Amino acid sequence: SHDALKAVNYQEDSHTGEYKLRHHIDLKTGMYRGKQILEPKGDF
């Protein structure tokens, strides 16, 4: 059925230990795949 809910794929960040969505920039640290993409939003 098209109404079925899908599980969200969370992945533990190896640097901070927090969970985040896969293939997304971590807005708290500004990191994506080990590279600094954005300025960090706060302390982690």
C-alpha cells in the first residue's frame, strides 16, 4: 500500500557520537563526510 510508513535511517556521527540523517550535512558541526562544509552552529 502507498500509505505504509518507512523507517528513518539514522547514523551515529563518528566525531560527535550524535545521531543524524544519512547523506545530510550535520548542521551542528558543519561536517559532511569528514569535510568542513559550513561554519559550526554551536559547541559540540
